[in-house]
Amino acid sequence: MIELSHYASHLTLFFTDDGVIVNADTQNPFNPFLETVKSLDLTVKAAFLDGDILNIRCQSTFENDALLQKGFAVHPVKRFLGEIDHPLQMQLIRAYHWFNWDSHSQYCGKCSALLTSQLSIAE
């Protein structure tokens, strides 16, 4: 298992049940992992590494207005996909697909074996 603490300054895509968390001023969805988790009081529910990008499914104790006061906004994934360029679209789609698979299936589509995450969210 890989400890999330090793990714403190890693660029991260954060997803909530409502969408993707972005910088409210720049609309940039990539944020440093540990700083963002602490600033927004996020609870990490699932995590995986896609190349150099850490992808996090999380929950915040803050409502959208409080997130905006902290400089962040939550955009629905489908709407945000229409506002960004193709390489970022592909990154978001992969992450969104993985989180959907992780929360609903976790089985191999070829052999039906149970698959487990290699990135620990407990640490």
C-alpha cells in the first residue's frame, strides 16, 4: 500500500458527490493534495494515482458558499467537461469512470475476480 502522506504536494483532482472541486478564480481543477485537504476539511473516501495525477473522491464539511469563500467551487462533472480542453477532459473522464467503478463494482470485466485498490486511503 502507498501512503497518501507521500503525496502532500502532489497535484490532485478532487471529486465530491456533487462534482469536481476547482479554483474559483482560475477554474483550474488541479490543487495540491495536503493543502487542499486541510483548507477544505476534506474526508478522503477513495484515491488512485493516474500517471502523475492523484485522484481523490472526498467529502467536505463545508457548503458550496463556504467553499467559494475559501476560493474554491464545485462544478458538476458533465458541465465542466464541456468547458475544458481535450487532454484535461480525458483525465477527468478516466478519474470519474474509476470512481464510478470503485463505488459500484470492483470486479474485473474479463475474469470477474475481485480487484482491490493499491492506494491506501486510511493513511
